[in-house]
Amino acid sequence: MNQMKTVNELNRTFPNPIFPNPIFLNLINIAEREANMPQFNLISFDLCPYVQRSIITLLEKDIEHERTYIDLKNKPDWFLDISPTGKVPVLKVSDQGPVFESAVICEYLDEITPGSLHPKASFEKARHRSWIEFGSGILNSIGGFYSALDLEQFQKKQQELKQKMERVEDVIVGPYFAGSDFHMVDAVYATVFRYFNVIDRISDFGIFEHTPKLKVWRSTLNQRKSVKEGVLDTYETRLLEFFQNKNSYLSTLIAQY
């Protein structure tokens, strides 16, 4: 009686074996995809924003992975063997080999999983990628900001950052870059804004003074699960120590605060 009931229930769910229920087909496709998915290991450094970009992509695409953190001041030989540039991140893909450069890693992960973190329209996709490159330029400016040796250099980089943030303010929609959906470009700027969670503790440098939409975007990204989990719990403490050890103008401000 129980077996007959089960068969009847299946027949009602999938009445035509030639044209199965689309939900059932989708479950089969998901199971097959997961079974065929390579094993991933992201070689990482805990403070690297480009590593964070890759981790956020992995989490947003719900890809199981491992992470191996290394010390960039003492790079192991096995790392140099798989990283031609000597930089992180590097994504080890099962037995297929390594993929390096964060932009390439993120595009690869986006391509092998359903959906996309880019817009569908070709022009919008290109526009997003343009602002991704601009975000990488902001990361370079941040590096110049915390490495500036004297007040003059420091103020020059401070002004440069303000101007770049104001340029981004002009193009974002909110609450994310292009509205309510999270995209790859949001992952990039999440790593930009994360620096200021520590920098703002030192002093208010007015970087976001004239960017109200950017402030909302920053707050929204800071609350997103993938962004929160994109770093270790020790990130902010480690970053502050990193700033202190730069022997830069910012280091002197940290000593005062």
C-alpha cells in the first residue's frame, strides 16, 4: 500500500516521462554540476584586497573552496612554482593547474557557474568592467596614501582619493553600483571601502565628505555576508599593525592616536 502510494505520488509529480517536471530537471542539473565541479584552493594573503575580491566572488557564486594563507615576506618555494608573478591570489584548480591574477580568477569562476555577476547587456558589462579598472586605480592611490613619507605627499594622495571618490559618486545608482543587484564591480569596491574601516579610526580625512551615495553604498557592502566573510577576524588589527610598520606619515598619526 505504501509502495503504491509512493508510485502514485511520483506519477502525479512527473506525469510524462518524456517531458519531466522542470524542477526535477533543474535538481538533476545542479547535482551533476556539483559532482563535476573541480576542487578549488585559493592561495591567499590576509591583507590583500585582490584576494578579498576573489573570495567574495567564490562566496557569491556559492563555490566550495579551501584557502591557504601564506606570508608574502617568506614565500614558500611551492608557491613560486605556481605563481609566475610571485603575487596572490592564485587559484589551484584540482589537477588542472593554477590560475593567477584576480580579474582572471573572478571571470573564470563567474563563467563556470550559473548566473553572472555582470550585467547581461554588452555595453553595461563593458561599463562595469571600466569602473572595475578605476577601482583598481583607487587601490593604488590608497597604497600611496598610507605609504606617503611626509605631509606634502600625504595631502596630495588624500586629495587624489577625494577626487576619485567624487568621480565614482557621479555614476553609482545605489544602494549598489547599478541599483538593487550585487555585481562584480561591487565586490571590487567592497575591498576599497574596507580600508577605510581602519583608516577612519585614525582620523577623519574627509575622503567621503561630498559623497552621500558612496556612504550608503559603503554601508550596504559592509553589511553583506560575502563581504564580511571575505577576510579573517584579525583583519583590522593586522591592517593597523601594517600601517604602523610602514614608517610613513600615517604611521606618525597612528602613534599620536
